[in-house]
Amino acid sequence: ATSSAESVVGRKQEELSQSNEWLQEQLQQAVKLRHEALELSRGDDPDFMLATERLREALDVCPVTERIERQNLYHQLAYVLLQMQDAPGAVSAATRALVMFDDFDAENRTTARSA
């Protein structure tokens, strides 16, 4: 079994060989799925199960280099899983969102120091 880190590295390498147009299409599809999930998780009769499916589909297509979008997806997934009373899943998704924020924030601090 491959670790999550190996999977991300392999996926990132694969994405580097793709065109910018392909990456933008993937990002647009992820955003569309995130919006669908948001609508599914609202209202008087929310469908959290389907919202979870949409968010997982969005994470599957969202380029790994799109950290902010992926962070938003994990954040929303944590909320939906919490509504479904899946505390371990919600904690896992929230942790991924926080780790992505920390990585992004650390990278920006490094860039600012070197400028």
C-alpha cells in the first residue's frame, strides 16, 4: 500500500505533465462539485451522504497544487461529516485542512523572508 504522501507526490508529478488548460478544467470541475455539495448540505432536508460523495469526487479531480481549493474542500467535508456524526472522519478532514493551511502559511513566510 502506498502512503498518502507518496500518492500526493506521484499525483503532483503527473499533474506537472498536464497542460494548464487541463488543470484549469479539473479545478473548475472541483469547484462545481463543491458548490453542489454546499447546496446539498443546506435547507430543510439536507442530503449529507450525497454531499460527502460530491466532496470526495471534487478532491479526486482537484489538482494537488490548488491548495486553497483543496483546503476549502476538506473544511467543507469536515463540516458535512460532523453533521453525519462521523467525528473521526470530521477530525481527519479538519486536520488535513489545517495541515494544508500550515504548509501554505509556512511557504508564504519563507517566500516573504527571502524577498
